[in-house]
Amino acid sequence: MRRSIEFAMAVLTTLVPLGLATLAMAQEEVKAEPPTEVSEQSNVKVPHYPSAKGTLFVPQSSQPQIIPARHKFAAHTNVELFLPHGFSPDEAPPFPGYAYETPASLACHYGLVTVGTGIAPNCNPNLTTVSPTGGSKTIAIVDAFDDPSAPGDLAWFSVQMGLPLAEGQFEVVWAADAASSCFTTGGVPVDFTGGWELEESLDIEMAHGMAPGAKLYLVEACSNFDSDLQQAVLVANNLVLCGATEIDLTTGALGKCPAGSSGKGEISMSWGGGEFVGENTADSCANLDDSCFVTPGIVYFASSGDSPGVEYPSASPNVVAVGGTSLRRSSTTGNFEQESAWVFTGGGQSAIEPRPSYQSSIATTVGAWRSIPDVSSDADPYTGVWVYDTFPVEGVSYYEWTVAGGSSVAAPTVAGIVNRAGSFAASSSAELTTIYANKAVTTDFTDITNGFCGFYMGFTVGTGWDFCTGVGVDKGYGGK
């Protein structure tokens, strides 16, 4: 059931030359050296790239999914791609970037590293090379279908970004127990469209990029339907709590961690789907309901979605809902200019979940219903992050390096930041109580006050909590 991934030096020795050759082929069309221009603020030369065409691509997996009979929920990914024609990252670390975000530039922007050597003014991704450090305990990523390329992709991403990755630090675990749809079929199948594989590469790379010291699991469900995702969440709960799947290899029965297990950490879920009747029942996680997200010592994160409205499980009061923003940068220097709401971020009032107590301070805005998002992070594909994914997406490899966006970027990013913060709250509710109690603390969060989102762009971003960005974006490790 578990595939332990070991990143021996021999693997990296083979992987690095192969990656260099592949990236060199991808950059053959870029012949001339780009001109440089001097930044008025820092007096250092920064690359000045001419405007380049690009293509926005939304995988089939990120489209609404058909819910089969006897199911209540079918998840879709929340990832979109921007393919900048003729651009890819440099061949060797430290990674200076080509206008799009890296763990280093995001860490700089969200106040996770101290400005100094290797950290440029305005967090310019072309100049900023200092990535986050630290992280501990466990982060589990829950996704659907198998990504056979995940270990190699994470290894190469880590080499490229200058991130540490120790032997045994990352494991892929199949949630294939007797209650899942693939228990007797030999393992978790792949998604032949490649969309879920792209999602998995994005999720593990962003979580690791923000908390490179944490133990990282990729838990793969047999399908994107409620029953299989539920089993994956239960397996992830065990992995965080006691470091074991607790699946009986003979009977396939899913057990519980031994009494007294005290593991802590985060679970990130970048997928979502429509709300359904029964999601707020408490029946011991028998239907991917709210009771799946209450294991003590675990904080759950979910993407708020990439279209107007509310989706589940981010609507659950037991989950931290993470929305999306846009990072505006100078088209000539790459310097930061403004962060605003991403116009396609999900947000709004749940149709089923009542307002939890931690949202009492915003009752006049949200009324009687659970409202999302709680917090936000960069998600706009036009201001997205570099991701390395070698599994072809709908038959095309896109040169392995792509710029990813969607709220799928935001959830693992914030999960990693919270892990690195090191507080390890007793539950999502406890984490959210802390977040809302510190929402106005300017050293903990940056309030986003620009932009629009929602149906007809009907939600306007303003001072304080709003339906587009929640309390705002992280600023350092405090208040989380």
C-alpha cells in the first residue's frame, strides 16, 4: 500500500543531467541575451524581458465533474496553467526566476525571510534566491489517482529551487483499503488526462517549498468520488497522527492509530466540488462529511475554488478555506507593485453550514452562514508559480516546467506556512480562532483592499474580512 521514496544521490546524479538537457531543448528558441535595466530602488541590474505570448490552459480535471449514481460528491482540481512561450527556469540553482513566482519570491513577499543577501527589494523573482527553511512534524497532501512521476518531479524541483530533501522525507501512500474502489485491482489508477498528476506535483512542491523540513506524504485516492476521497482523508489522518496507514494488508481493513498517538501536522486538499445535503452531519466520516476533519492535532486546509461561489470541503467549518490573490509586478523589472483579489477566486456563503463561532466577529458581514475564504495567497495563473511536472497533461508535456495557478496553489502554500510557524493547533477550529483573533494585527496578516470577485464581480474587496480574500494574506509566522 505504501511506496517509500528514497532520494539517493545516484538518482539525483542521473536526474540532474537529464533535466538540464530537457530544459536546454525547451529554451532553444530563445537565442538572444535579454537586455538589462537598472532598478531605481536597488541600483542593481535586473533582467528586462520583452513581452512574450502565453496560453492559459484549464485541464479537464478542473472542469465540473459528473456525479455518478449512489454518490453525492465528485471532486475537480483547482489548477490552471499559464504557458509562457519560450520561457523556462534557468538550468541550475540558485534559481533566479523568469518573472514568475518561486518559493523564494513568495517567502520574501509574505515576510517569511529577512531582507538581505539574496533577497531583492520588492521581492523580485528574478533576483530573490533565499527560500524558506524549517518546518517539522507532518504535512499530508490528499489527491485522487496515482502520479508515478511525483517522486522524481519533487526531487528535480527541490534541486532547481535549492531546497533540501532528505532520504525518506517524502512518501507516496495508496489509500487502497477494503472500502475503496481499487482494493482488488492492483493499486490506484492514473488519471490519463494528466490533470490530477499535475495537481499532485503542484501540491507537494508548494508544501515542501514553504516547509522544507516537514515530513511529506502524498495520499492518493482511488478516484475523485466522495467514498474514495473519504478513505484517503482517513489514511492521511493516521499518517499525521502516528506515521502509519493502519491498513491491514491481509483484510484491507482500515484501523486506527494506537491509543496515545500524538502526531501533529496539516492536511491539504486542493480539490473541491458542490456542496451536498448531509455534508454537515456527524456520522464518523461515513460520507466525506464534516466529521472527517476533526482528528485532534490536525489542521485541514482546502482551496476555495476557481470560480464564483462556494465549494466543499472548503465550506466545512472544520477546514481552513484558502482563497486566491493576484500579485501584480512590473512588466519590465519584475518588481512587486500590488496584491489584489484574484477575480476568479471562490468565495461566498455556504448554503448548508451555519456560521461557526470563530466567525462571530464578522457576523454583520456574513450573517448566519459559514462564509469563505478564511485567508488567501497567490493563485492567479498569470502571476503563478513555477511547477515541475513530467506526466503529460492531455497528451502534451509542455516542456515539464509550467506556470501554475488556481486556488490549488494557495492551499498547500498556506498549509506549509502554518506548519513552519510551528504552533500546531489542536484542531482547525483552534487554528481558525487564532487567525480571526489576529486578523487586524498588521504584523500577522496583510489586509487586501483592492479587487473584485464573485458572480457579476459583485463582491468588492475592502478593509477587513471580505468574500474574496478573507482576512487577507500571511505576513510572517505570527498569529497562526
